[in-house]
Amino acid sequence: MAGNYTKMGIYDNITQTIGRTPLVRLKRIESYFNVKNELYAKVEFFNPGGSIKDRIAKYMIEGAKKEGKIAEGAVIIEPTSGNTGVGLALVAAVEGYKTVFTMPTKMSPEKELLLKALGAFVIRTPTAVAPSDPNSYYKVAEVVRNLIWKKKKPVSRGELKEIVDYVQRLVDEGRLEELKAILEEEVEETPYAYIPNQYFNRYNPIAHYETTAKEIWEQTGGDLDYLFAGIGTGGTITGIGRYLKKKRDVKIVGVDPVGSIYHLIKKGMRLEEALKKAHPYLVEGIGEDLLPEIVDLSLIDDIVVVNDQEAFAMTRLLAKREGILAGGSSGAALYGAIKYLKENGIEGKKVVIIFPDTGRNYLTKIFNDNWLLENGFEIYDEKILEGLR
């Protein structure tokens, strides 16, 4: 029996355990939905921070150090839906950096508590605002960075707390002009505050090209036909897609939530028009209302669209049927994969689906009947998913 367990090792620090996550066959899901394909989940919650974002966190910090963008005692700041923040906080703790994360209010309280447990400061921002607004989580990260740059030296934890508390007050009180003034003020760049910016950081897709994709190729022995992944920053699907397509004609299919713009742009809609159709949704970590620099839509063969209800029901069913407690973006990816395979009459193929994070981050939301009902969702998962069977 002992031979069936994961091989143990000894590591110098927790960041050395990032990656090398398992690929798990979803036989009970295949049977339940009568899917005539082999479904394999790349289960990324085996990373120490609980998500696939640990991979890019390590690469982005190592890249910044190599390029001289961060100095000893620096503060790493990032707009995040939670998981990238956890990864960055974990790596920063090992490397000795302080961290601040800006996060929309729709993100689960578990994610905020996780970040704080790792020593990070968190600033909550409105969800339904444009990325260019002074109180968006993108711009608020820049506000914090600029205030640190103005000091022209490393800041202590006490000084950082004062800055964070001040910025949170500006956001909570809607003092947009003051936020805008800080953003527009010319300040000299220093290595004491750094925003990796996963949406524009080249190390994001590189991390997946060099680790996630290579693991999938080795685990399948190169025998796979389809790869399904949610599109958030685009780093995961771009990095994996770039690697796999160099190896063989693997079909790369993105999964996008209703309210996001990726599927609209893929169909040929201009960015300006797509943005007019963007609207809030509740599944976390995938979809966008901007077009990140790192995403390469040409590598994506097709995109399937999933709504919140479908994503949440599949997430809950996955836990009950396979014992895999994953997050909402995993449920979305699985629903999207089954929907796509069935609608296109695809059979006899080997399919890999990326499961980005753990369901432990969503116990008070997706796995909480009261929260679902309060937000207008059904809780009878099997009934909701009947159409896929």
C-alpha cells in the first residue's frame, strides 16, 4: 500500500514544493455525465499556497530580483482576486519582503484572512468599477506604490500600516480626487515598492510554459488531445498552449464566464464594443473586463462560455462525486469542457482540465446554501446539471 502514496522529500523551504501537482482521472464524472472521453484534472491546490498562482508568484519575484527591480526591505504590492496574493505572500515571507494586496469586495473573506495570516496587508476596493477608475483595485495598488516611492527609502511595517490605513479610508469614503492626485503626481521610481502586475508580467506565462505545461506533457506521455482552462490573466492558458502546440496539435479551449470580454474579442468584436457588454459576475479568478498584455488569444482554438450557476453547481457536484474540493473556476472549467465535448460530438479523446485552486477558499460562499440562495442561485446541483447528462 505504501507504494501508492506520493514520494516524500526534504526541502530547504516551502517554495521548493511549488509545482509537480497530480493529474487525476475523473471517472465518476465521466460516468455521471456519460462523457465518452477520458477526463483528467490537473489539481493545482496541491501547491503550498493552495493554487496554481504559486507558480507565477515564484517566477515573478525571482525575475524582479534578477532584474534589480526590488531591493532588500521592499514592499511587493499586487491587485489580486486572492490566489496570486497568497502565492506572492508565501514567497515574500521566505524572501523577507513585506506585502500589500488590493482586492475587490466580491472576493471571499477566506482569501483576505489567508493573506493576513501570511503577514500581508489587504485593501478592499469596489467590484463594479472600471479598471481605469482611481478606486479600482488596479489603480489603488499604484496609489500605495507611489506613496512608498515618495519616501525614497524602505518603509517599516508600522509606516506601511499607516499608508494602508490611509488609502483604505480614501477608498471607503469615495475620495476619488485625492486618489487621482496621488496617481498623477510625478514620483521617482525606487526598488522599495514593486508591483509585479500579473496581467502584464512576462514571467506569468513563462512560469506555465516551463512548469505546468511540461508536467502535463510528461504526465500524459504526450498523449492528450484537448486542454481546457479558464482565462483570467491569460498566463496559464497562454503558457501551456504555447508549449503544447510546439509538441503536437493539442486543441486549446478557454473557459470564460458570462460578463467577461474574452469570448467576445475572440469572435472578432472590437475591445471598445466588448467592454460595453462587460458586467459583474460572481465566479472568482477567471474572466476580465480588460485585455491583459500577456494573453495570446491566437493560441486558443475556441472559447466556451459558462454562467455562475453552472460553475457553482458543477463545483459542488465535483466535491460530492469525486471528493475533489476545488474552487468555482474549476467547476466552470469542468462544466465548460463537458458542454464543449458534448455539443461538438467529440468522443474517444484524452482531455486535461486545469483546476486552479481549492474549495476551502469558498466554504462561506459556493458551499454555503444560504449564500447561494441570498444571491439568487439554485442549490439543487443535480437538477441544475441535468441538461449535460
